[in-house]
Amino acid sequence: MPQTMYTAAEMSSFGRYLLSEERTARIDAMWKEGDPISKEERRREVYQADWENWQIYEGKREEQAAREAYHNEQFEKRDQTL
């Protein structure tokens, strides 16, 4: 599986998103009474949805798709030469 590299600025931005009021509001809106995981625990943990929401929040989804397409293309080219 290809690895994607992110800059320190991008990772800092993701960290700020994890601490943001927007993320807290999303968790609060999605949480239901009787949910086996408390709101507090959901806020402490990091989920795939957080990564995807951050990409939307920062407009990174298209950039990520382009990176993945590039890496997939490079692996296909490499595999064809083997």
C-alpha cells in the first residue's frame, strides 16, 4: 500500500481540527443516549471520520485523491516493468 507524506503544517492543522469546536459539535450531534461510548471518550479518541472531516474542512479531499491516484499509477507502472 502506498504511503502518503504530509507536511508538518498539515499535521498541525489536523491537530487543531481535533481540538476544534466544530469537531466537538459534530460528536455531540452524532452521540445518542445509550451509546456504549461516552461523548468524552469519543472526544479523546481519533477516528477515520475525523481524518475525512478534516480533509473536507481544509479542502484537502481533492488533494488526497490526486496523491492516491499518482501513487497508484506509479505502482502500476512499476508492476508492469517487473
